[in-house]
Amino acid sequence: MTLGRLSDFVRQFARAGEGDSALLSADLRVLARSDRPGRITRLESPADGVLAALREPLARAGAASFTITYRGERYFVQSSVIVATGWRLVSWVPEERVLGGVHRAVGGAMATALGFLGVVLLLSLRLARRVTAPVERLAEFARRIGRLELDGPAPAQSRVLEIQHLAQALDDSARGLRAFRQFVPVQLVRQLMAEGLPLGASGRLRRVTIMFTDIAGFTGLAEGTPAPVLVAQLTDYFNLTAAVIARHGGTIDKYIGDGMMVLWGAPTALPDAELRTCRAALDLQAEVDALNDRARAAGRAPLPTRIGIHTGPVIAGVLGSNDRPAYTAIGDAVNVASRVEELNTALGTRILISEATWQGVAERLPVRRIATETLLRGRQAPLTVYELLEDRAATG
């Protein structure tokens, strides 16, 4: 058999294995190889490249499969022995040629998987935002309800049924509280919550300044005025007076017909309660005077107002029956304030304050001392009262 035919055989074998092959003699001489014309060489020849690097592994391994690294590249090697001649048929193929397709397939699969994962994450984030955004709006709406801020917009509709049910429940709660605040002053509840005071039956001894107001001649006015007109006029009047009270930090305890009972110093203590109350009384009279001027211009009867103020200790807290509790103040000081207001009728005055209140505003507001001590209805001890005059320094 010629070397040429051996080389053809080796080349065909190499093409079948997609690598390079060589036929070696028993003493490891190259008889034929797939990449070169037939000639016999020794494996020590540097020109043999990968094949030369196989000498030592072939001498040790004989017929075997193994790997070598040549110039930084790994090769798979298969060595078979032809028993009849002792020759060896050796094949080698670069790892990249064998596994490159696998690596590329794996890389492509990973890229596809990562792309799919990215799409899933984007969709998840988008879905999460669609869920969390309405939940965050609901949480803020609930916090507003907790602060009794009931006039803000209701949360937007949601496609998530459970979130929509929760939104509807919160909106129902807000509407219920909006209806409830027609009967309970929201500012009072806020103060009780801020002070950490119990909303159940309770009472604390406090020093407060109390204001009573009354509309002079209201009985005759009510008899001669149609009910719708009177209700509208009273609504304007109470809206105006309530705004003045709130501006000066007072708490409306209750409405008594056409009058009011107002507290300064409960539920929140105020070191300058007397001064605040007196200034509120002066502002209230000025606002009512302007309201009455507009009423006369419109052909309606005015609502002249009398005010009485007293300072003293009271029991302030949530009092009343279990089904009709109310925050209020009770005690002798309340009765005195009411009687001081009544004195305006006999004395022809508009704002009267007791001596206890005067001591808190002495030399800060103009007053006129009533010449004689006065006996209040239902009391034995006389009381000194003062007429509170317009504070021209503040108005001018």
C-alpha cells in the first residue's frame, strides 16, 4: 500500500469526524495525515503543530481518549491501535468545533430567556404600578379621613374588584362622617384627638373663659318673619359668628336657640383665654354690625347681639347619656357667664365682662366699670361687671 493511498484513507476518515487525523507507526512516526501530502516524519518535528504535542500523551495513553491544550486552545483526541500492524490512527478536533454550536445554542437560549424575563419583569412592574398606585391613593384617603379632612376628592375607580370595594367602603365612611359633622363640631373632635382625651364619658377641672351670646328681641322677630326667611338669616348669622370664634381659637359648646355658649381654654388650655375671648367679642360685634347694615339695606330686620363673658373653674369633658354624649362644661362659672349676658338688657350694654375676666385683660383693652356691684339672678353674692368698649387702638 502506498503512502498516497494511506493519505487518502486518513483524509476521508478526518472528513467523517470533522477534525484532523494521522496514521502513526508503532514507533510514532507519521505515515499519513489528513492535512498534508504523504511523507514519513517524526513527531518531534515542530512543523507538526498539534500532532507534535501528542507525542508524550500518546506514549503514555496508547489507545485512549483525552484532551490537550495547544497554544491556548483545547483539543479532543482519540487514539486507536490497529492490532495487526501496531499502527495508531489518531484524530483530534478543536473543542470549539465540537461544542461551539452547543455554546451558541446555549447563549442564544439564555439571551432569549433573558429577553423573555425582561418582558415579564416590565409587565410585572407595570401591573404592580397599576395595583399599588390606587392602593397608595386609598391609604392617603384613609389618612385624610383619620384627620377628619372629609372634603377632598374620593379615590379614583380601579379595575381590581377588591380595591374598588375598599374604595367604596372608605367613600361611604367619609360621606357618613360628613353627615355626622353637621351635629358634632369637627374642630372639637380634632382638639380632643390632639389632646389625647377620651371620647367617652370624662371630665376634667379646667379654668376657662366662657362667652354667652343672645339676639336682642328675637322672640318678636321670629313671630313676624316667615320661617324660610328667618332660617336663611340665622344661617348667615351663625356662619359669620362661628368663623369669628374659630379665628380666635374658641370652641362652640352649644347653640341655645338664637344664642351660643363658647369656651376658651377647653379642651385645649390657653394662657391668654381672657384676652382671646374679649377680642373675639369685639370682632363679633363689628361683623354683626356689618351684617345688620346689609340686612337693613335689603329690607330685613337686624339681629342686635348681646354678649356676656366670665372666667372661672368648670368641669369640662364628654358628658351626657350613652347615646347622646356631648363635650361641654358645667359649673358655677357657666351660670355666672349666662347671668352676665342677661345683665345687658337691664344696663343697655352690648358686651359685659366679669371682674375675673377683667383681671386677665386689665390695661390691655378699654373697659367701663359699672358703678355699683350687681346682684345676679339666682345668686346672693354681688358681682362687679365691666362694659367692654371698642378697642380703637386695634381698629384705627
